[in-house]
Amino acid sequence: MRSHALAHRLKARAKEAFQSPDDLLSEVQTTLAALADIECRFERDCERIERWPNSEAARARLRAERESRHSREREPYLRKLDKLQDKMRADLTSGL
């Protein structure tokens, strides 16, 4: 019986969290969309590099540069997702 009450409170807290003025769900979706754009661009660039007619050494250098840029572009969004996840956990568990 006690677990049912806890589940009910968790469900109510989740509903409040996702309907809050700052709308965490929207922020998560926006952040994931940005990451998806970065991934698509990275894949497209990798395909272009592979089709590039220069030497393998030149392609390897370009791949390494692109992978480094890819990591730098992703990092702020990954940190934001971590913060959003922390906020969602805090919102869901506060008052339990």
C-alpha cells in the first residue's frame, strides 16, 4: 500500500514538473534537436571526406579535425542535458 502512495506522489510530481512555466520537456526536446543537427552535420561531413579524392593521409587529418570539432560542438548540449536531468530529478523527488 505504501508503494502505491509513493507511486501516486511521483506521478503527481512528474505532472507538475512537466507543466511548469519553464517547461523542462520543451528544453529537453530543443536540446536533443540541436544534438541531432550536430550529428547529421557530422555524418554528412564524414561522407564528404571519404569521397574526397586526395590522399588517405589528408583524409585522416580532416577526419581528426572534424571529430575534434564535433566533440566541441556537442559538449555544451551534453552538459545542458545533464543539468536538465538533475532538475527533473529534483523536481520529481522534492516533497516526497
